[in-house]
Amino acid sequence: MEQKRNRSPIPVVDIFAGPGGLGEGFARYPYQEPDSPKFQIRLSIEKEIRSHETLRLRSFTRQFPPQNIPDLYYQVLQQTERSLTERMHDLFEKYPRQAEAAEREAVCAELGNRKFKKVIENSLSQAVGDVKDWVLLGGPPCQAYSLVGRSRNRGKKDYRPEQDHRHFLYQEYLKVIATHLPAVFVMENVKGLLSATVSNKRIFEQIVHDLQNPRQSLGKTGRKSGGVKSSYRLYSLNDSSQLHMFGEHSNPDFKNFVIRMEDHGVPQARHRLIILGIREDLAVDRIPMALAPAEPAPVSKVLGDLPRLRSGLSKQEDTCTEWLKQIARATRSPWYRNLGKEQSGLKLAIKKAVSEMKQADLDRGSEWIPHRANPVYLKHWFSDRKMRGVFNHATRGHIPEDLHRYLFAACFAGENEYSPSLKDFPGDLLPNHQNVRKALSGSLFADRFRVQVAERPSTTITSHISKDGHYYIHPDPSQCRSLTVREAARLQTFPG
């Protein structure tokens, strides 16, 4: 499926799309040449309403040449006092043709739910029709496969893996392949899928088997005409010495499917299973290139251009003066005074951070901040000259005790280049929680307060970051806070 000069962009369908991160990467490739895209998103399917709204809005912008996205788009985005639905209505009313195209492309539907079966089938037929060379993207929801999800499920008295429909959502992906036979598919999931079992059988081995011959696995007979085959060769995209065509190996090492994103320039230590499937009639004598390694992208380069903010105070008066007063108490507290001589550098760093806070006039940010973004890393990917501001850059509130813990943890990370575990904290700073005592004895939660180290990629950013603020502490101690939504999005490489 080679791209020829003047050829139309290759169609892409993205299912289980979420807010469209995987599709965005294809749609903007190569991002250095925005006027010459190599791929075109024809269809995105997602069941969550808010993610679907994002898909529609991104689809709307793609109906225009990048330099001709209307000014009204930027204006309505800034009206954050109104809901996104209301703002999108105004925008779509002004540009009905582009809005209609976005509505066709972004479909809110649940794969595997019979209620949406006809809508999904019609949308797929309209998107790819009789096109032979197109790409399918997506990954079934991962809650049933992730280590955290499986741990949570084990705590449910009546939980039975074989009765959890999420274990079998990959079959919906399989059905799309079997019915429409894309030239290429990319399937993504959490690495916990490697060890997930149902009825004492590893589900990943079954998935690999099914993906090689999707029609056969589903009991479909017959072949498509025109020389299109219905079988696939599956590849890993790790280094070239480990590229596997998983049909010719009796004992393949499935761990080769795991891609360490930080090894390829992504500013996040995100490890994901990536399966590349190429239709048999196209795969002959064609071995895909391995992903090229790249220098690690540190947090500081990705977030350094964003406005500096202070955190808030929860459960009490929240003003900058009161915030400074609460933090300044740190240098008069027993835990600070009791830091030993071997921690003199840390003690000095804490004192310096408090001094810098007193001199700065920081606020808590907002859902929209006028600001000229100028990122050092992937500038043309992250910044849009017409945006003239930053979205979703507002901080959370914290209790004063947690502010002291954040201050200590961020300064510790700055001095030692790694985030402290609970055993590194002064005793007076430890929370009075039972699980803290378990952590100190060697059990879980030893990294309850986790700083994103400035000169390293971040740890994995999860979808429930709002519940885990302690795991996402900003590396700059003079801001003394957890990451904002915009910072988390940057680390996940969402543009904007």
C-alpha cells in the first residue's frame, strides 16, 4: 500500500476511538507538512459522549486547510463559560457543510451493542465502501486487561472473567476486519493483556490466532474478489532484529509486541501492546520498518513554556496571601528543622523554593489563558499560532499538609533526580493512613506522592488523573501543585 505522488490520502477508520489520539497521529502525518497529509480519517466510532464531542470538533477542523480554519472556531473555544455543546452548535450553524461532514465522520455508538449494529454497519460501508487499501485503527477498552483493573475485579465477590463482556470486545474489532478486510490494521492495548486469562487460557494467544485469519475464526466462508486475501501477517514494531511475522514461529515471544513509548521520543513512560497486521496479498516480500529510537523527551521541555501557576487551598480561604502563609510555615516546621546535615542541599532547595514563591505573583490559572505558547519540544505539533492562548490550565486545591508534602517531594526530586518513596519522607510529613504504614513495611503505595521528574519522561498518565493528584506532582517546587489537565494532555502528546 505505497503512497504515490498526487495520490489521495489513504482512508482511515478508528474504532474504540476515545478522544481520537491514535487517529490524530495518522491525520496529521507528516505534521511538518500540514498541507500534504498522507492519511484521511473517514470514520471514528466512540460510545462516550464527551470523547465523541472531541472527535466531532477535531473532525470539523479537518474539513478546512490548516491555515484556513475559521477565526470563529478559536473565538468559540475561548467562551469557556458556556458548555462545549452550546459552542459547537454556534460553530456548526455557521458552517453547515463542514459540520455535516464531521457528523458523518464521528459516530457516537457502542460496538458490541445490538442497538447500534445497523448504524455502525452503515457508517463503515459509507466510509470504506469498495476501497481496497485503507487502515483500521483501535484498541478494545482495557479495563478488563489492565493490572489495576484485574486487581479490582478480584476484590468483587461474584466476579467471573468469562462473564465479563469486556474480555471479548476484541471480537468486535475482529468482525470489522473479517467483513471489510482493511489493507492494514493497528491494534493497541495495555501490556497487561499479555497475562490476562479466561478459563485458565491466555486470551492474548487467542487474539493473535484470530487476527491471523479473522474470517476463519468467525466461521465466515468465501473470499473477496479482486485478489484480496482474507488472512494477515502480524508484526511487532520493535527493533529490526526482533521483528516477527507471527505465523511462522511456533514459540513467538509475545513481549516483542510491547512498545516502550519513551524510547521513541514520547514524553511519557507508556508501555503498550501494538500489533501491526498487513493483509496477506500486500505482505509478500514487504517487511515493515522498525520504529526508530529517539532521545528521551523530558517533562521540562514539554511543559516549560506553559504559564506558571500556584495550587489552591481546599477547605479554607483560598487567596495567594493565605497560600503563601501556609507554605511559609514549612520552613518553621519540625520536619524541616530535623532534616540532617546530609540533607543540607535539600534543605536549601526548600528554602529557595519558598523564597521564589514569595517573589512571584501566581494565580490558579483558568480554562482559558491568553498566552503565546512556545514549546521547545515538537513546537509545530503542540502550538497553533492562531490559538493565542492555553486551554484547561487550571489548578486543583490541596490541604496545607499536602502542600508541604508536595514541596518536600518536588525539592527531593530536583536534588536526587528521582521521586521519593514514603521511606524518604520525614516522619512528621507522613499521612496518618493505614496503607502508609503498610507501604513503609514493604507493601503497596510506597510512591503515594510521585513527582514527575523534570529531566525525564513522565510516568504513565491515566484517564483518572483527577482522582490521583498525588501521583502527578509538578517538578517545579515553587508552584507546589499537581499537574493541570493541559499539562497532562501535553505529556500524552495531545495538541493544543
